[in-house]
Amino acid sequence: MAESPKTYETKTGKILTDTDIEALADEAERGFDVEILKERRRGRPMLGNAPSEVVPVRLDPELRRAVEARAELDHTTSSEIIREALRRFLDVA
């Protein structure tokens, strides 16, 4: 009975085989176009014209449930619901 090829799981959950790793190593040995790599933005996209700041806020259980329910209804995140509520309350774009 043949052994299954060894697999590796990346931090993001992608499964790689030895063949995949060899292909990545070959690509690295050929070299990378640094300008193309610079164009690839990593991390979260900016929400405005500058990096965002995390602001911890305490919510009572009822308010938290209401925010989560609205986020689920709108197919978005609790953070986006809170940002939109603040924009409307403060009348800012």
C-alpha cells in the first residue's frame, strides 16, 4: 500500500504538498520582482485616508446582542455597524 504524500498546513489553513513546496522553492530561486511584491498590499485595507486606530468600547449585553443581530441581518460585521452608527450620530462621512 502506497503512503499518502506528506502535507503541511499553512497559518491560513492552506494545505501544501511536497510538490507545492518544491514549486515555491523553485520560484524563490529564480528570484522575485520586488516592485510587484511592493504592489501587493498586505494586511487589512485602510478604512479612510490614514491607518485606523482600535478603540475599545464596553457594551452592555442588550446593546451587544442588538449590534450582532443587525450585523447578521446586514451580512456585515459588528465593527462596521458600530462605525456606521457613529458616522450617523456624529454626522461625518
